[in-house]
Amino acid sequence: MQRTRHWGMYVDVLLLAGLLAGGFAGAAEVTLPITIDPLKPEHRELVQPQFGSFFYPGPDPYGNVVFIMGQEMATFPEDSYELRYVLFDIGELREFSLEFASMGWVGGSGNPSHFVVFGWQDYKNFYYSYPAESVATRVGRVVDGKHQTLFQLNEIIWFRDREKYQTVRVEVKEVDGRMVVDTFVNDELRMTYTYAEGEEPPAGKVGIAMWNNSAHNAYIKDITIKAL
């Protein structure tokens, strides 16, 4: 099979031609839970990369077709918080679980951190959880384009790995009348935060992000979204 240099790595031309034929157009009504399969055209239509963020199907080192967030950088308006991110066209969710598996890509510094985006209204207004290989692990939000840290854990809860997949799961739900966000790494609860009155996330779109930095890149698979 012919091979070519594409998106900074070698991929199968015929495979990707078939995968991308369906594009990333608007999707039909979706029933949750859903695990987004890059081999299904109707699932690829759910994927909405923002501002040129790189998030497309391709093979991982084990021959599986997964999503790749590679080294290409997105181009953002000046009044935005510059994350490369993808949203999923499944409607607006307030209480949900979003889980995925990540393994460091071949280039750059791999997958030292991820964001799970939620409560997304537009590029200047959204919430996130940030499990990271950094003491800056935190829960935050962007309001009118301005970033706010709501809670900082001051612990490292994620370690990059180019040899095996690890999982991230973020759950946002109401507990005893308060909104809570729980962040799990490899099925272990590593960060929890209860939102103060007036700062609770609204219903909105959900997605996955990394820093808009060519050094941060990953293979991502088993993206599973549930309503809670």
C-alpha cells in the first residue's frame, strides 16, 4: 500500500481516504451513552475541531484506528483562551461523564496534560478540568475570554506515556443540591471540586483539549460520553 507523510507521521493513504470521505459535517440526533468510533461515518460527523485544531482519524502504533491530536497548531481569535480542542455534536449536557484513553504521540513531548471542556457556550465562555503532569492541575473556567482558576490541586495526577494507553474520566453532576466535578485517572478519583453558588457550570457542549502547543500531542480512543 502506498504511504505518504501526512500530519507529521506516516499513514495509509487508502485507509484515510475512506475515513475522511464522511467529513465532519453536522450530525443527526444522538442517543447517549455513546462511544465515538472513528471507523463509523456517523460518529465522525459528531467531531467538531475548533479553529483548525488537529483531531482526525489515523492509525496508532498497534494498528488501531484512533483519533490523533498532533503537532499542528490552531489559530484563535485574540480574545480567546488558546487551547486546541474538539467539541462533540451531541447536544448540551449539564450532568455527564466523558471518558477517553490517551497515549503519547510520536512527536514532541507526548501527552503531558489534557483538558476536558464542558459547559461550552462559545469560545469565550466554557469550563474545564485539567488533569496534568504538573502541580497546576486544576478546575477552571473562561468567562468573556478571561481565564479563572476555581480550584488548584497542587499535585501531579497524570504522567505521560508513549507505550500504553491511560484513561481520563470527568464526571459533572449535582450532589445534595450542589454541582460537583470529579476527575478520575486510570479509574482512580484524583481530584474533586464542589462549585460555589453562582459559579456552577451551565448546560453546554463537551469536548477534549490540549494546550495549543506543538509539543503536546496524543493518540486518543474509546471516547465515551454518558448523561448522568
